[in-house]
Amino acid sequence: MRGWLLIVWAGVMAASSARGSVPSESPEQFETRVTSELAQQDAEAARAFAEANKARAAQDWAKASALYAEVTQRAPSFSHALRRRCGAQLALGERTRALSDCRKALEIEKSPENQLAVANALSSAAGNGNRPSSTELDEAQQLVSAVVRSQPDDLDAREVQCQVALQQQRFSALGECSGQLVRQDPARASGHFFGVLVALQQGEFDEARACLARAKAAGLEPEMGANLERAIDENQPWTERYLPRLGWLVLGWIVAMGLLIIAGWILSWMALRAASRPPAAATGQAVGLSKTLRRLYAVVLWLGCAYYYVSVPLMLVAVVALGGGLIYAFFAIGRIPIKLVAIIGCLVLVTVWAVLKSLFVRSKDVDPGRRLDLAQHPRLAAVLAEVAQKVGTPPVDQVFLTPTTDLAVFERGSMLKQLRGQRERCLILGAAVLEGMPVTAFKGILAHEYGHLSNRDTAGGGFALAVRRSLLTMARALAEGGAAAWYNPAWLFLNGFYRVFLRISHGASRLQEVLADRWAALCYGAAAFEAGLRHVIERSIRFDAHAQASLKEVIDGSRALVNLYRYVPSSPLDEQEIERAIKAALDAAPSAYDSHPAPSARFAYVKAVPSPASGEEPGTAWELLEDHEALEREMTDQIRSNVAENTGIVIPTKDSEPASGQPVEVAKAEG
């Protein structure tokens, strides 16, 4: 590194420092004086000297050298021409001839400028790149030191002094010299240039870059600046170059994560406060503080999604760097555990594939259950239309029946349809939840679901849904590839971010639920909504217990199953255990990761809403559908199909049919 820099700087100094050194005069005064002295000796020589100076200023070194030689021939005692010819020859790479001319000029006149010229020539590298000898450098040091002692403010002398110290590799002296140059004239590029070399020698690469920036601002030649920048890049260890930046990046990443957590916590607290207050207007739409909170949630949720996609490249770099670093370490120590290296390589590849796969998730609209033709269920269609009218939103476009206790609304359609406002509004009804639900309670729950549609809770949100799909896809791919482990940075990030994302998105969801609850209370009364929600919770627990016991008995006994909903297990269910589970669900303490407020809190919130008193209507929600037995059998077929798909066990529909597969313990019927 040093030799290359010395050669480059020597060429620059040869072209720049032979102009003379007369601190008591300005350059213009000096030129006028010496030209006038020459003109008194020989007018033609003065003319040639002026032409040579013009060629020198234009860096036409060959022409300048020839003209200075003409001047010397006509006026042999005029040392200024010899000195300047010395500088031109140095620029042409003719060091031997240059040094001869400089020595002749010094013999004629022992002036400071001639001393500096000899010192400059002695400390300049030869044309073939060889360094000056130690004897030459010692002589150059003596000459320049004498000039600096007599003229300490001479910047040209300081530059040559720095050059000599650099060639002698006396970097402490070079540091003092460059510092003096900068103090005397901060706008001079040479002081900052020498500062770059000192910083490089000391391994202070940030300081070297700072000095280089100041040198460029002071007018350092672009080519020289590019060479120095390349030298810094080549000599700075990559760890020192990139790790600090990476550290700041990681710190910023952690701070951003912390800010998202704090924002989610504050918004959740504010949402609960807003939910506990009686509504200012008889509406379930977001107004006032609720409207402001929804907007804030939207902004924070968007930032959370953007944070996820920004983090993905960092996560990939961390995984590849960790895996590659471990493998490199094995090679460096000379012991390569082949099996371990293969495992690390596989983990890295699986993780990279899982991450990339998660970024290109494409979801397709799939029917979540059996599509109901509302023309065949006029009573259900009439109830759906009535509730939609009360809430003030169009009825749903499709209704799907599922085997379990689902009850929800959603919208679907392509992005183009979303932009055109043509998304399909869908309602999911669980066959197991409709049994025994009073019609009035059913209408209250429907009003809640329609409230989501009215408030456009189910519209948009594509960014958040894309992130959730990406997270789930990545988690599934990591688990399937055996890379879901604590030592995998991708898995650690996935777990951490998923919790943060749940806090934020579910905080927004809880606010949406409270507003939808208000629609239910406003339309059908708090009592109807509470009865409906209690029924949903109770039926979910009872049906799960019934399905688990029934399916286990059927599979263990290789029995047929025609209608799960009417099947009576031989061993009765533990009613006390079921009641305890229902009570625990109703009294459950809220969690930051819950998508819904606690049921007890929701009951308290709706009681504060001014709502009409609704009388009980006869019948149950299940009776709004036609041909119950056929629907129950169809849903049972779906459950049998799910069991076969998940466990490989085929449950027969008739006692005469043999059961296939091995008995297993069924934890829950999947819908």
C-alpha cells in the first residue's frame, strides 16, 4: 500500500512544488521581479522565460523544459530557469536530469527555493518506481529542515518536508507536518492528503475517509481521490468496514420493533378506554375517538407490515452469514465435520427457500363450506334481509354452511374487483352453532356480523393479510424442513414478529368487535346480543366435547357414523367439566394476543348502549333452514372426509361396512 501511494504522490509533488518559495512576496510579485532581472541581462531570454512559464502553467512539460533550456543557454547564471526545468523534467519522469539541474541551480544561488527544489527532486521516486536511497533522503531532510527553520510559514517547504517524511516512513513526523499544513491553510489539499496517509498507516480508516473528503473539497485531483479511495477500500478489513454499519442497522431494527410494541400497547389501552365509554351517538360506526383510533391503528398496522418486508432481507443475510461463517470457521481451523457442515448447509437452504416461498404466496378463493341456495331457504333469506336493512348495509351475497360452530363474515375477490367495489360478501354459518339458538339471539349475532360489513372491517387490509399469509407459509415451510429451531435466526424473528403483529392487528380487531357489538345492541338490544354470544360460546365447548367423545367411540369400536349431530355416545359427557369450561370461557381474563375482548367485558360494553327491548321470537336458528336431517348428514360426511384426510381412518356410513385404518385418539372434529 505505502509504495504505491508514494509513487503517486511523488509525481504530483514533482509537478507542483518546484514553483519557488518566497513567503515575503506574492507569486505575482516574484514573477515580475525575476523576469525583470532576466530582461536586464537578455531580453530574448526573458521572452523565452515567459513562454516557458505559460507552457508550465498548461502542464506542457516537454515544451516548458525545452524553453527553460533555451533560457539557461542564453543566461547560464539565471538559476530560476534551471530550477523550473528541474521541475518539468521530474514531471516527465527524468529524475536524474532533473536532479542535475536542481543541483546546478543551488550551486549558482543557495536560495530557499533552490534548496527545496533539490530536496523535492531527491525525495521523488525514479521513473521506474524505485524509492530514493536513504542517503538521498537524509540530504533532502537536511535541506528542507533548514528552509523550514528559516521560514516556518512557508507552505511549499512544509509540503516538501511532508514528502520527505513520507518517503522515510517517519509517520509521526508526517502527522506533525500534515497537521501544521492544515492549521496554516485548511483550504490547501496537500495537508489533508498527507492526513489520509497517516490515518491509513495507523489503521484509522474512518479518519482516512474524513481527510479524503476534506482533500476533495479543497481541490484534490479526481483521479488522485479515486486512487486513495480505492486504497482505503482495499486495506480496510471488511469487518471494520461493514460491521459498524450493520450494528447501526440492527440497532435501528430493534428500536423500530420496540416502537411498534409501544405503539401497539398504547393503542390497545386507548381502545379499551374508548370501548368502555358509552357511545356518543346511536350508531355502531366509528366516530370521535373510535374513528381516530381506527386511523391510528391503520397507520401502525401498515408500518408493521412494511417493517416485516424490510426485515426479510436482513433475516436472509443473517441466516446466510451465520451458516457461511460457521462453515468458513471449520475450514479455517482445518477440521471439517462433513456431517455437521451438511446439516448447516441444508438448514440454510431450507430457510432461504422458506423465506423466498413466503414472499410469493398466492391465495385462491376457496369455498369455506357448503354453499347454500337461499332460494331453497326462504326463512333464512328473510332474516338475513331484515338484519341487513336494520344495520343499513346490503345483504350478503353468499352463505356457506360448515360442520362446526363457525359464525363469521368475510369479503373476497381479486384486487381488481376490490378496486371496483365488486368484492363478494360472504357469511359462514356453523351447523353445530345453529341448534338451539333462539331466533332473536341469532338476529343479534347477525347484526354484529353485518356491523363488520357496514364498518368495512372486512374490506381492504390486503397488506396485513399478505403479511399474515407470508408468516404462516414461512412457519409451515420451516417446520416441514426441520429448520424451526431456536438457533435459526429466521425462526426467532418469525416468533418475535408474529407476537408483535398479533398485538397490533388484534388490538385493531378488538376495537372492531366493540363497534360491531354496538350495532347488535342498537338493532336488537343488549340482551339479544348477550344471549347469542353466550350460546355461541356454550355450543362451541359442548360440540367439541360431543364430537371428541363420539368420534373416539366410533373409531375405537369400528362403528358407522351417519349423523354426528344425533349420535349419542354410550358414556355420557361430564356435565360438570363442560360447565366449568363454559364458565372459564365467559370469565376469561383478556390477553394482549386475543382478537376479541373478553366476553364479560363485551356484555358490560353493550349494556351501556341505548338499545330497544326485543321480545323473544318463536323457534331456533336451525329451523330457519329446510331439510335439517339432510344437511346434518352432509356435514357429517364432511367430518368423515376430514378425519380420513388427516388420520387415514375411514369411518363407514353403515354398520355393514368395514372400517379401515388404525384407531386413534381424536382431539377435535375439524370443520
